[in-house]
Amino acid sequence: MKVIGVHLDRCTGCKTCELYCAAERGSDGKTLLKAVQESPTPKPRVRVEGNNQLPIAMHCRHCLNAPCIDACLTGALTREPKSNLVVVQEDRCIACWTCTMFCPYGVIYPWPDRKIALKCDRCAFMDNPVCVEVCPCKALELVDVEEFDKIFEHRRQEVSKRIVGKKAGGLLLLDLK
Amino acid sequence: MESIQVKTVDPISQELLRSAYQRGLKLSWDRFEKLQPQDGFLRIGLSCPYGCLQGPCRIDPFGRGPDRGLCGLDREGMTAALLLRLTLSGALEAIPEDKPTSEPSWAPSLKEALPRALKNLGEDRISSAEVPKAAALLNRPMESAEGMIAQALRLALLTIGWLSKGPASQGRKKQLPLRVGYGLLAQKEINIGICGRPSPEFLKALLAEVDKNLSAMGQVLSLGEFISLEGICLPSVCTSGEAELVLNSGRINCLIAGPGTDPSITELCRTLNIFSASSLDPKSIRDLVKKAKEAQNISIQAGFNPQPSLVEEAEVIAASSILEESFKKGPAKKLALLGGADHPCHPLGWIPTEVTPALLGKGFSVTGWGDCGLWMVKKGLASAKNKRPVQILAGGQGPVLALKALADSGRLKDVKGIFYTGIKSCQDLAVALGLAVLGLRVGMAVPLPLWGSEKARNLLQEKLAAMAGSLTHFDHPAQAEEILDWFIK
């Protein structure tokens, strides 16, 4: 299973991901210049939050124990068996917004104009998610969960070096401060 | 590599592009691809152009985020202010160098269009005072979107007035012979390339030095600009979009970077070990010729041997009187003006080589300028051998030169449209707007940053319509068929 990771040190909060997500995924025109002329106004499925110092692009995490799926009254939110992604079946959605209230990350959005709940489906039918493709700083990256072990190996090494560097004896707690 | 044909339509350029890729060089197309998508907020005009440094403020076009800037500026005001800022830069570019405080001049034949434009803009006359007025409006947002658009149109008119004072439209009967093509590179052993627009004094001294020291061995070639000097037009190897490819050919021994040269050109010279000097340093001329001689035997890229016959010739019109005569004599009832710069969102040369023959076939008389004009010459469309050759306008003034001739010959009404293939400077944008203000139908193949505000777009079109003009710009890079339709319908 692949997830979208955010390099916090690279995200400048430019909102390019938001703009192009709305244009490509929320509009009929599929280009930014056409999308801004459309009604109802296209909406993005990714949102940049945080402040100037720490901006971060927020997407649906496609939790494996997804509370939104349990909360959905009509069965519109389902897990697609092949990709393992949580998707909204728009024809079943009754726009009750229960899922938006249950999402721990707040990344399912009501779209009253179209009477559906809107969430990231990781552009499952495309080669790469739009947000990952357009990010000018390459802050967004599509990574395989299986590779987490390897990706975060350097963090373990850094922490272990720091601990060993203290040359303390006896029992140690992994206090990162 | 599969997409090489969508980068340029010229087979020789494609060959050079392939060789550049094999050598690992990064050219404009790579930079363009890497820049995609370009800043969405700026592309639609919703990135605030006021330099107050309390921002940058941007308005979310989809309504979730901010709908106003910090000062309260709304999307209409922001888009209109961006148009005003771009037009102001364009007007400043057009200020006559010798007389920075001079007033614009107008052809008497514009007596119908000009008063109509002035009346609609609420002015008796347009003067250089429009510049400080626009600067004051761009100090802090205080004017309505309508007011800012009107001011942009006044500046556009001022730009036309200033450019009309240029040397080429002062009645000199001049037609300059121009040669264009890669074959020029094979004609002499030493080639000195020129980018940008060096001063006439520098060029004069350079040509004298080349004549003295290199005589029959060397020549000075333009890399994409119309450069005229004392009745001659420097031969041009390529259009400005292909200048990097020509450097990669290994046939340029040294380069002169005049004002307006892109940083990538001088950077590429460093990478390829081609000696380059600035035209702002007149002392460099002797050194330059010496270095060119030394570099004579250094073959940067073996294998590029263009046929010397790959050269097309044309007469470039540098005076409105010549154009006026041709408009008077010309049998074509419909006139089309097609010009402007190369733009990487289209394959280089695609629009000129597709649209021009189609327009000629439909009975139009076509006049070209800029890179588009060079493409027309390069593809033999402007050759005197043709039954109805395309007319090419000298650089700098472009369509402004045609405007006076059209007005004097009484053929303004026959102009079906003035179309820009690409816009490279704010001056081009200001001229395009100015032509629309004077009641002409103007179009451009690249989108303008106005799509963020429907109201600002409508205000602009309404104002232009009141002056019997129009400005068409698409929400996508226009295709050749769309441009043809635009002219025909």
C-alpha cells in the first residue's frame, strides 16, 4: 500500500497542491484556467494547514481502522479491496457529514453544492497523485508502507548515535529531548 | 526524446536538440518542463502585485481560503492591478532613450480612432504624466478595478505613441535585405554571434574590427534578433528560441551578449567554453575578435555540417512609407498581422508555419514580425520568388510600424486581426493593448493572467468594445486551428 508522505522541511505552504487538486480532480475543464470559471466552484481534496513556520499538506490517511467507514450510515465510504484505499461512492452519499465529524484528521470535507463528502482518493486511477506531481519543492512523495522500515532507518541510526555519544552507563530511557 | 517534434518543427533544430541531449546539456525546454506547473496564483492574476511587503497576499480562486488581501483588496482589484503593473513596465520599456521626458506622437491618419479612444478613457490627450499617475495607483490600493484598467489602457496608448516616434517610422524609405538560416554557419570559418540588442556604436566598431582583422574569414551573426545598422540587417541564424541550440552547434566561435540577453545564454557559453563578452564593454571588441580567431580551430561538436544553401532571403520593411505603398497596391482585401516571440508551450515555429500558408490560401495578405517573422523568412514564406510573399517588419516597433502605414493607406478597416504567437516582454503586452484601444482586433496565443477575475476580464472587454477594439486571449495555449478560425470568423 502506498501513502503520500510530506517532507516537512520542504513544504513552503505555497498551496500549489490545493490549486491543482481542485482543478484536476474537482473540475470538468481539468485545467486551472478553466476550473476558475466553473460553477459550482471546484474544491481541493488536499488542504495546506499550519503557519508560515510549519506549513503542512493534509490528506486522507486511508487509516486501516478507518472511523469514517464505521460512521458512514449508507455504506458510501468503503475500502477498495485492491488498492486498500478508503473511497466515497458518490451515488450512495447522502451528504449527512457524519464521516467529516468522525475523521480524526479533519480531512473529509462537506461539499454542499454537490451534496457529497469530499476526500482524497490518492488519484487511484492515475499514475501519480496530482499533488505529488505538481509540488514545486518535491515536498510530497508517494511511498510504499513496506518501505517505511528502510526510510526511517536513518532516524534510528541518528538516535542511537546520540545515545551512545552520551557514554552513560546503566539503564537508558529513549528520551529524545 | 520521443517528444522532440513537439519542441520545434525545424528538422535541423531537432538534430541539434538530440545532440544537446546526448551531451547532457539542459536547454530551455528542460527548464520549462521543470517549472511546470508554473505558479497558479500568478497565472490567474490572484497574487498581489503591490510591493507593500506586508504580504505576499494571494486570493484562493476556489473560495475556501482568503478572499481578500491584508489591505482588503479583492480579486477584481488584484487582477486589475496586475494588468496595470505589467502595462506600466511595458510603457517604461518604450520610453525613448534619447528623450526620456518626451511626449508621444500620433499619425494624423489616426484622427478617427484616437479621439474615440481618448473620449472613452476620459482624457483630452495622453501624455507622459500617465506614468507617475499609474505609479501612484500602484503605491497603495485605492482605485477601483475599473479605474486601474482604464489607467492600463491609457498607458498602452502612451506606449504606442512613444513607439511611433521610433526612427524607423520617420519616413525613411528603407527595405533591408535579411538572410536567415542555419546555412549561414557554413559560409564563413569564424562566426561571432550576437544576442540581445547591442548599441549601434558598438556594432559599428565591431563590424569595422571584424572587417579589418578577419576580412573574408569571419562574419557577425544575430541569434534571433532583427539587428539593423546603416542600411543592412545582420544575417540571423535562428529565432531567439533556438539561440541555445546554435551555441550547441559548435559553429559559434564567440558570443556578444547585448542588453536583453537571457542568463541561460551566457551560462551555456561558460559550459561549452565559448568566449563571451558584454556589449556594454566597448574595450572587449579587440579581445573578442582575437579570441574568435583563436577558437577557430576548436571544434566543439564534430558532425554538425549544415548545407550552405540552407539560407532564405527576404526584404525587411523598416519604414512605414514602404509598407504604406504595399498596402495601397496590394490586391488582397483581407489583411492579417501575425507576429511575436517563440513560446515553449508551442513547438517552435509551429504557429507561423501552419497558420501563415493557410491564411495566404484564404486570400489574406500576411505581415509578420519578431520570432514569428524570422520563422516566416526561414521557411521561405517571405521570399520574393513567391507569388504573394509575406511582409516582414523590422524588430523593435513591430505592429506599431504597420499601424501608421495602415492608417495612412486607409486600410485599417481591412485588418482582420493582429495576433501574437507569444509575448516575451511587457512592452509587447502594452502594444497589444494599445492596438486594441485604437479599435483593432487583437489576439494572443498565450493566456493572460486575468482568468482569476471574471469581472476584471469583462471590464476590460467592455472598455475595449466601446472603442471598437477587442483583445482575445484563450484559457489555454491556442492551437493553430483556433488561430485560423479567429482570423477567418
